[in-house]
Amino acid sequence: MDDDALQARLRGIERRQNLLLALVVVLYLVAAAELFGYWITTVVATALALLGVAYVVVSRRRRRDAVGT
């Protein structure tokens, strides 16, 4: 198996893992909302989502800068 085919398979595996993780997180958020209340859970989930988006943006910029040099 060549390197390109292996990289494509690894990207597919990573996408599936991210999808499963997102589905599990949704279930945990629903359970947390029942336990702590919907307002608190919404605030915490929004903060975590913003941190996640910031992490993705920073990691992609670093990856792009590393490839460009």
C-alpha cells in the first residue's frame, strides 16, 4: 500500500472517530442538562464549542504554515 492510499484511509478513520465523538458528546450534554439544568449546560457547551473551534483554527494554521516553509 502506498503512502497516499494509507493517508486517505487514515483521514477516513479520523473523520469517523470525530463523528462518533460528536454523537457521544451530544448524549453527555443531554444527560448534563437533565442533571445541572439547561441554562448552565448551554453556557458550558457554548464555551467548549468556542474552544474547540479555536483549537481547530489554530491547528490548521500551524499545519498550513509548516507545509509552506
